[in-house]
Amino acid sequence: MIREFLEKIFKSMDTVCDINIVQTEENTRVEIKGEDAAIFIGKRGESLDSLQMLTNIVVSKALDSHEKIILDIENYREKREKSLIAYAKKMAKKVIFQRRNIKLEPMNPYERRVIHYALQDDGRINTFSEGEEPNRRIVLSLKKGAFNHNRGRYSNRYENADEE
């Protein structure tokens, strides 16, 4: 069902793509590759997300089930995740250096989750989302007590230095 739906779309747009479907316990991953496949990614993956949503709707209606289908084109999702993690760390450093909150660009729920996850173990940074879709964004802030003005250093990194 998934393959037939996607092949119809690709054919209607006069493109040829290879479709590889991998079934797991949690979801169905659909990996799409091809010379023209990148046109289905769109700006920041918006077209890919829309195609994924349409595929989920069509398959759910046809099979009367609600299994989650994740589409990926030319490993875009993995590459985007890596760039989001690097961006999150870069912006966290900026928050620490400037000691002020920074609002990131609006992101979809998946991308916001990647940012939150990337910074969850950083003892110096808080992350929270604000705003309404489609303009919902993450705000990065310095955790209270993360900067010790007396020492000019990050206190959570050096809390136990006196004990050693």
C-alpha cells in the first residue's frame, strides 16, 4: 500500500525513485533514494513532512490501522538531526557567553524535540518552547546558579573542586 501510493505520486511528477520499506516494532521506515528525490524534501523538510503526513493518512484509512510511517529521503532526517544538534550546542555556548536568553527560529515538533534532547544533560542551559504553531520556537536560557560571578566560572562545573 505504501509503495503503490508513493509510486503514484512520483510518477505524476515524472520522477523515478527507489523505495525501501523497513518494518520495525515501533514504526515503518520508508527510505527513498533517487536522482530527483531531493525535490520532495522542500525547505527545512516541509515537503517531506507533508508527504509523510499524507502517506500516514492514506495508509491509515486504507488499512484501518494507525501504524506510524516515517519517510526519509536521501538520509535527510539524519543529516538534519546532526545539524540541529550542532546548532543547539552553538546557541547554548552563545547563551553562556552572553548570559542572556536566545529564541531560536520556529521549528516543527520533531525538530524542537531534537533540540531539547541535545541540551537536556547540559547543567547550564534550560530549554522551553513558547508560541503557537506554526511559529512555536525554543528559548534557551541560563540555568539559575550556573554562573558564579565571584569566580568568573561556571559553578556547576567546579562545584566539587574544593573537595578534591
